[in-house]
Amino acid sequence: MPGLKAAEYPNEGSKLADVTSQSTKELSEVNPLLQPWKLGGFDLAHRLVYAPLTRCRAIDTIPQPAAAEYYSQRASGGLMINEATCVAVEAHGYPHVPGIYTEEQIEAWRPIVSAVHKKNTPFFLQLWHVGRVSHPDFQPDGKPPISSTTKRIPEGTVNTLKGAYKFADSAAPRAVDTAEIPGLVESYRIGARNSLTAGFDGVEIHGAHGYLIDQFLKDGINDRTDEYGGSIENRCKFCLEVVKAVVEEVGSERVGIRLSPFTEFMGAHDSDPYKLFDYLIPELNKFKLLYVHMVEPRMDKNMNIQEVDSQKVNLTGFRKAFKGTFIAAGGYDRENGMLAIETDHTDLVAYGRPYIANPDLPRRFELDAPLTPYDRNTFYTQDQVKGYTDYPFLDETKL
């Protein structure tokens, strides 16, 4: 769950004395992040995307009423992608994250989606299966979690309602049989169908950060010898089958995908990410997806920002290869987000942790106003107010 620490969001060179005398229209004209964008059939008011952020507030997998307030607070006419949402009971690996596979879950999502739509904001659901990033405590009958492999995650800890466990000491995942894979693909299809039934405008397939799809894509994890392992073509097969099923179900104009070529979160290393994604992106183009959402190569294995040589490691080639809207994510602030748009590095910029603490983030970027620092200790609690809906809006009278 990438992002910067609060101290790493400087408000350098604030020009509040200048901009407060300008009209909103003038401000929008000089800030490329605030320019509108046509995302297929959706008219976006600006280029900021609310990134999918796990909040662990869905008690026993059911989204709670407070989520309607939380998301509507942050709805401002740009694309919103909701928190990663599990497509099956076996897909879980974190406490109190939501699902989209039961009628109760679908009905719970309806008022949340409605609250966002009242703000004229398109809302997509992120389809999620964690694969081996789980524990038997989350699995039916306490069975091992599934993956492309039997290899454990080398580092890190999994938290369940019964306690915290090191992945290295937990049950090894079970490599799914080839015959089981169509059923996994079907769970994504049904998740997409259920998302639209709940009122969402579309879906984003979670293919990043070491979760199930990434466990098939990356050769640092996938050690299969069947038709889903070995060659790049084989390792991409599961991802492309999921995309095909979801597109068939809801239409390509309602489907995006998130990918992380360079991050190694949860052991998701690949020996040649350029070669892997140079193959995958043209294959995705065949489905005419609405967008691809890619994570910058600026996170280490613990999802902290690290310095890289942007001339050697970057998303530029993938951005040029993809034929739809391109979304970049990964520790952006106001200034480098503006630069990313100005230099055509991306079409849209996804913001995560700043959006948690600043529900009016686009307005703050418009005014170059200070950002409220976030409280990392409240990211993943079950409190329905503290660290969730109680972050303040900007008091413009004090500027």
C-alpha cells in the first residue's frame, strides 16, 4: 500500500498570497492536474484519481454505513477506485476487508455508491484475490491459501483475528491445479457482474503488489511447469483469461487493470520486468481496456519510497505502448504530479495516503494549500470515525 510519510509531502514555495486573488477558472488553467479528462464515457473534472486504499472497516466483510460518508467526502468529480474488494471467500488475507460475492455485500455497497454518484463522480470497484498473501485463519476449514506456487512469502507478517504470524512460519500455499483455474477466472467474472449490480460504474482488476494475478505473472514466484508457468506467454495466461472474462461480462469500456512491474512487495520479483510487460501490454490492448493503472518503480519491498535512476527504470515504454488512458501511481505530490501531466508522462495521477487525510485534496492542490498529515496508526483499524471520516476540510478563511 504505497505512499509517502507525511513529512515527505512538502508544501514548498507556497504561493497562497498570489493564488487567493485568482479565480477558480484561472487556477484550473495553470494547474494541469485540474484540467478535465475524457475517460471513455466518463467526463472527469480533473486528473487526480482516488487510489484504491485498504481501510479494514468492512466488519466481517460487509461494507459499513460510514463508508458512504468517507467516500462521498472525497468525491469531487474525478475517478474514484474503491478499496480492494475480495471476489471470493478464499480471496481474503486481511481482517475486515470487503467482499463482492454475497447478496448482503452487494446490498451494503448500494448506498455507498449512491453517495458518491450524488457528487457526480464515477466510482470503480477493484477486484481482488490475495492468493498466498493469506493464512489458514482466513480460509474455509482452515485450509492453506492458494497460489501459483507452493513457495511461502519470504518476509513479512500476516495479521488475522487470532494473532500475527510470520509468513515464513505459516502454512505453505497450495499450488492450484490446472483444472481449478477456470473457477478462479469465473470468480472475477462474477465479481464484476456483482459490482455493476451494486451500482459501480466499472471495475479495476487488481494485478499488482504480489497478489494472485501477480503471483502468476512474476517468475520470482511462479515455478509452474504446466501451461500457466515457464514462458512469459504462459505466465501471462491467467491474467489475460481474467481480463477476457471480465470484459465479456461488463464491457471493455468499464474495465481497467492495475499492474506493478517493478515493485517487489510480497516477494513479487521478476528477472526481466521490461520483457514481461512489453509482452503483456500489447496483449491487453487487444481487449480495448478503458485504462491501465501502473505503479512507479519507486517502492522497495516494504512499499516505501526509494530513489531510482529514472533513466533506467521507468514506465515510459509501457505508457507509450498502451492504447487507452494511462494512470500512474506511486508517491506523487502536487508538484511532480503537475509535471507528470505537463510532460505527458501520464494522463491521470493516482493519490493514496494524501487523500486519506485530505478529503478535499483537489481543492488544496488548486490553492497550493498545506496538507493535513495522516496518522498511519489509524490506517487499518475498525473505528468508523477516527482516522476515517474525521479528517478536516480546508478552512479557506484562514488562508
